[in-house]
Amino acid sequence: MKGVLSISFLFCCVLLLLDSSISLPLCVDSRAPFTLNKTLGFCPYNGSTCCNTTEDAQIEKQFRASNVSDPGCASVLKSILCARCDPFSGELFTVQSSPRSVPVLCNSTIPANSSQSKTEVHVFCSQVWDTCNDVSIVNSPFAPSLQGQAGAPAHTNATKLTDLWQSKTDFCTAFGGASDNSSVCFEGEPVSLNKTETSISPPHGLCLERIGNGSYLNMVAHPDGSNRAFFSNQMGKVFLATLPDVGSGGTMKLDESSPFVDLTDQVYFDTQFGMMGMAFHPDFAKNGRFFASFTCDKSKWSGCTGRCSCNSDVNCDPSKLGTDHGAQPCQYQTVIAEYSANSTGSQPSLVESAKPTEVRRIFTMGLPFTSQHGGQILFGPNDGYLYLMMGYGGGAGDPYNFAQNKKSLLGKIMRLDVDNIPSAADISKLGLWGNYSIPKDNPFSEDKDLQPEIWALGLRNPWRCSFDAERPSYFLCADVGQDVYEEVDLITKGGNYGWRVYEGPYPFQPTQSPGGNTSVNSINPIFPLMGYNHSELNKNEGSASITGGYVYRSTTDPCMYGR
């Protein structure tokens, strides 16, 4: 336990190097901004942008259809519509996890603690009203219904702001906002952050309050929002614990003799294997559905049956791999299984134990080697889909280049729909790895070379990931390095994080590559949000494995908020 706490402390110190006021580039569709080979014809976004030429043309078509005759209002409207191309559009068009028809319009002076560039005043929302309030805008993006506001316009065919909104105050209450230490706003031109370098000093110390003993790999807050949490160990037992109030001096109440559920008969436990993750359905309080991610040994458990990830589709022959620490290729398998806390007749949120009977096999895949297989699972707070973090599968340097192979699920983050279960015939027809369906907006809809399960690729071993509680579009993952570098990545739709072409920001050269190579020029890598060299933290041994990427959102320590 002492070692775990030490790693956590070191990682927290590294994370503090990221300014709490920073906003991160992200597009509305959860993709990373990209660089175009040609200039957009309509919107003034060149270099890094969130629009391709087709989307730019669609925005121009929408603008022309608005039929705005006043030049001043036309200029304002164009800037607002084109804000979807802004590299920060993911934040501009999302407030409290809800999409908007127009970006957040600056409606106050930029405060001193904002990372956004500062000018004298930022009252763009008022400027929009003053410029356009009496101008006809056909199919206006400012309609109350598009902003989720109650009430209907006075006239069914209303086109003017004065017909749609009673006053400037009402208009800017709906569409306005300020740039502060947790957000940016739109002021009529591309968002520009303050480039002034500031020295970010971490606190002199970080206090950790010891509330219990034990070796637990996972902790998940109870979905009912109480002071209870689930803990799981690597052997396969899940415990329900009650946490003490912060600063009370109390201890965690956890009875190791009475687990919430015991899956040890299904889980294969060893230094590299065991129960790797658990997740509770967003509607757990009603349906009692929960999920476990673990490794099994097909030589010891009849339920450990899945296809091998080393196959002809990915240019891999398992007969040529040989044994790894005495294990045959794909002897060990990654499993996601569904269980229920709804079998006792009680409300699931009140249940204190569940049966280890598997309700449904969500996913099973054989592992080529005995390490680097990730295994964390999370439900997306915005979309309700299940995310599976999968490592590249082991073997020094990813010899079969699985992480860059778009037909392999190794070295990827997957996004699965576990609410709509297809028939057995459809599972077989689609070549799925279990009982799940594919979200229609997964990246394969635009990149047909990708396996449909894939959300992001080019990861080595994404060990622990999280969604920022305040800005859930920010999906952070700590990816464990090999020789020199540990990193934290901002995960985006279809993003390629470079492994094994890169290890962090450094080019990587594998010692052997029977699975072929990926050229540097063939990918558009997304480099780490932050990271560190092994030698910076551990000069004696030269290694310091990262654990996870998290943003602190508690008010217990205000100095840590947003870090």
C-alpha cells in the first residue's frame, strides 16, 4: 500500500504542472483539431481548425439561406456560424454537457484569472443584440427552442431578435457567458489564449488522509451519490465500503470477509493478470447492471473462450509467436462480463451483495503475450456508452505493430453500446467479439479502414483514464511508456496517439517488426498533453510508471481545484 501511495503522490505533483485555468483544443464532435492542406473558402480559420472544406461549404450555405441584408449583422452572423470551425468549438458550443446552437457569446470583461487573451472589454453578446436585434434572419440560430429555452416566439415565422426575445437581458442570459478559469467564450473572432508564460508553483505539500488498509486496484463511487464506494482487488473480489467524512479522523468501513461479489473462480490472478476494472451502469439504481473487466486462463476455466487477437486479419500467425513466460499465445484472454444486483428483489441501490452469476458476456479476446493489456472500463457521462481501454498486448516494442493496425483492437480505446444487444446471428455476421452493438457515430463511420469498435488508437498501455467531472468532454488517459517517457493524453474521437511510431514526443525504433511498420508521414499523431521522462523522477533506476490522469473537482482543498 505504501508503494501505491508513493506513486499517487508523485503523479499528483506532475499533474500540478498543468495550469488549472487552461482550456484545451477540442472540436464539437469530440475530434482533435487538424491542419488543412488548403485554405477554407468561407470561414476565416486556417492552420488548426475543426472544419474541412465540405463543412465550410455547409456553413456558407446556411449563412446564404439566412438572407441577412444588413452588412453589420451579416458579418456578426458569419463569425458566429463559423465558430464551429474554431479549435475550441467543443467548449464554445457545450455548456453543462448540453449542445448549443451558437457558441457562448462573451458577455463580460475578461477577468484576470482567465487564460483567454485580454482586451479592454468583452461584451460581444450585447454587440450582437445591438447590431442584429431589428434585422430579419431567416431560420435564425437564435430561436429559443434551439437554445433549450421555454416559450415560443410571438410569431410562428419570427425572424428578428426582438420577436424572439423580450430584451437584450433575456437574450444574453441565454446566449452569453464569461471566460473564466474553467471556460472560454466567443468574442467575434477565433479564440486566442493568453500566451504569456507564467510560473506555476505546486503547493509545498499534499496531505493524504489514511482511511484504511488493503490492496485495491479499483475504486468506483456508488452511483447513488452516497458516501459509499466499491473497491476491487486484483484477485477478483469486489467490496462495498462506507467512507468517513473528510477530516473526521474516521476509518473506512469495509468487511473483507463479506465481499459484494466474489469472482475469483472466473478471474486468473498473477502479477500481470487479474480483475482490471469495474463499471456500474448509469441507471444502476434502477436496473442493477454492473460490469467487470478481467483476465481468464482458458486452460483453467471453460468459460474462457474467445477469438485470438493474433490472426490473419492483422497479419499475425499465433503458431509463430512461441510461448511467453510459459504461456501459449491467447491462453490468457480479456473478458468483460455483465452481472446483476437486481436478483434479490430489493432496490439495487440498497443491495449489499450480488451473485457471481454472469448475466451476459460482453467481450472476450485472446491476448498474444502476457503483458500490456490495460483493461479499465468506464461509462461515458455524456453518451452512456462503455469505454474499454486496451493495451497493445505485450512483446517488447509492439513487434506486430498492433497499436497502429486499424484492424486490430490492441493498443486502442473502444466504445461499445451495451444497451442494444444484437442477435446471435448479427453478432456472427458483423464479426463482433461479444454481446454489444456499435455506436453509429464511432470513427469507423468516416474511416472505413477502422474496426467499428475503435474510438482512439496508437496507445501503448492506457492504464487509468477519467472524464473531467466539470467538463466531461475532456477524456484524459495516462499511457504507460516503455523506455523513456510517461504521458497523459487528451483522448479524442479517432485520435492517433503515436505508439509505436512515437513514445510520447520521441520517435521510436522497434528492435524487430515482423508485423510491418507504420511510416511517420502516414499518421497525424496527437502528442501528450503532459508527461515526463523516466530519468526526471527516478534517476537511479530510470523508470517511473504513470498511474492515471485525473482533474481534482472537490472543494475540500480549493487550491487543488481544477488541477
